[in-house]
Amino acid sequence: KLVAKTFQGLEHVLASELKALGAQNITPLRRAVSFVGDKQMLYSANLHLRTALSILLPICEFRAYSANEMYDKAVKFEWPRFLDDSQTFSITHSVSSEHFNHSQFAALRLKDAICDRFR
């Protein structure tokens, strides 16, 4: 599963571009489109999509209804599969939720969870 981010209002245009590339299970989302494809599709999407801002490969998904719940779920994820404690990382945040009205705070709590996973 992959996610292509886009500007609001371009979701269906992006979905059409993905269909033309041969992507499967295309689902328009809010400012994004999810789709299924292999590594070749990932490269093609990065190269050919005109309305996509970026292509994301989700590594973890869960629902959280508070900052503490998000922290509790994120700290349990196997971050050492992707990072070690000698590496640096950054979080690019964008939140659209009735439960999280301050995206910077959500990003900070996620960063805390990742760092605490290595303690």
C-alpha cells in the first residue's frame, strides 16, 4: 500500500493519473490518494505523477483519539527495524483531525514516543 499526497481538490485528478499508470485499489482520501503497487509502481509514480507532492510508504497505522493514546501506540511500534539510536530523524507533520487541533504538538508527542522506544 502506498499513499500519494496532493493538494485539496486534486484527489480525483491524481487518482486518474494513478489509474493510467496501472495502480490498483485506488482510493481518494483527503489531500491524498492511496493505492497498491510494487516497487516498479513506486518508481513510476515518483517519476510520472504531475499532481502528487510526494509518495509515502506507510510503515505503521493506528487510530488514536488523544495525544496520550497516540504516544502509547507509537512507543510500542518496532522503530528499531527502521532506525537505531545513533541516527537522526525528522517528522513532517500534517494533522486534520477533531482530536488533534495542533499538528506541532502531535508531531512532538510522536517524536517523544520514538525516542523513548530506544531508552
